[in-house]
Amino acid sequence: MLLKILLIIAVIAVIYFFFIKKSTPLTKERHDNKKRKDDEETMIECATCGTYISTSEAIVSSGKFYCSTECRDKA
């Protein structure tokens, strides 16, 4: 009787470690990779003052990138 109970516990443990436990780190890794891609932005240099800014914050005028309207007006 005790041997049957230990055998059932061993089978459940094997199933848990081989199938259930391995899927958790993979999902976390995929989530972390997606988060890193969302956080990444390309940095570019202002054509006037040389300050590096992200492309989402840059002001584009005549094919050049500027950090502010003041730098754009100077050029």
C-alpha cells in the first residue's frame, strides 16, 4: 500500500517537473523579451547642438533631426 502511494507521488512529481515547471520560465522569458523591445528606441544626434535624443522626441525638418524648435530655428 505504501509503495503504491510513493509511486503515485513520484509520477505526479515527474509530470510536474517535466511539463508544468518548464513552461513557466519560457513564458517569463518571452514577456521579458517583449518588454525589452518596447523599451528600446533609436537615439539620434541633433543637427545643431549634437545632443542625443530619441526618435520619438525629435523634431524633423528638411530631413534633419533637431532636439528643440530653438535648434531648428538656428539652423
